[in-house]
Amino acid sequence: MIAWSFVGIPWCVPACLGMANVLKENNLLHIASGRTRPPFNDEHIAIGRDLQKQTYANVQNGEVQAMLAEYFADFTLTTWAVVFGYSLAETTNTGVFQKHQVQLLLATAVAASGATRQAKSHMKGAMGLGVTVAGADAVLKAAKKINAWNNVEINDIDAIALDEELRVARLSLMS
């Protein structure tokens, strides 16, 4: 699938340049310096697959991952390697964030995009790694405000209900 590079990259490059300008304008470029990562390599596929499995072990929507892997194998491989393996796992490996924090950032971005079902899955993944109900609720409320400001609709997401779904999922995996 060749489309991912034309959908994601045109959004990411201006965003990265904008963030760099904000850091520069506020004399904060030192935050990014010294945070180098190892070069991208084949290990990132395995690392990414493991992190994705760990994150979504209790989310119970394996049909989504199976469908993506079957019909969009190259996109799935890219997701494992680039998103979960390089971007997320390497961020935790370098000590910038912990696993639950990077997943919370990912869930927040998805929620702010207006993708309700995907936001629920990602937030449950973040909560499964240690994000509290209060933390998830605060982020979801902030995302809702961003959605309203940006004229993007998103259904309400109840952090308490997500926590209960996780509890039930954990119990079913134990039995």
C-alpha cells in the first residue's frame, strides 16, 4: 500500500517544522538535543510487534489487527516497525517517556482526530499499561475541547467504562 506515505507524511512534516520553530522561538531547542536514537533497523519490527501486543492484550479487538495484517500487510509492518518499534519503543528505551505515557500521547492524538472507536482502543491500551482513570478522563476531556475548537465531532468516551472493560477482559484472560 503506497498511500500511507502520502497521507501521513504531508501532515507530519509541517507539524515537525512548526514544533521546531516553537522550540526555537522559545529558546527550547536544547530539549531535543542529545536525544539521539539508534538507526532504524530490522529489530524495530520485533520490538514494535511485542509492544503492540503488550499494549492491546486487554483491549479485545484482535479482529482489527487481523484484518489490517491480512489486507494491508505492508501498512501493518510499517505500523509495527515505525510507529511501535521505532517511535514509541525507542522513546521509552531512551528514557524520554514510559510506555504508558507514549500510549497516552498516541491515544490523545487519535482522540483529537475524532476517531471515536480507535480512540477508545488506544486509550484502553494506555490504561492497560498504567494510565489511571483520572488521567485518561482528563486527557479525553481536553481532546473533546480540541475537537470542539477544530469543529471535529467525537462521541463521548467514558474512562470509567473503559476501565471496567479492561477489568472484564483481564478476568476473561485469567479463566
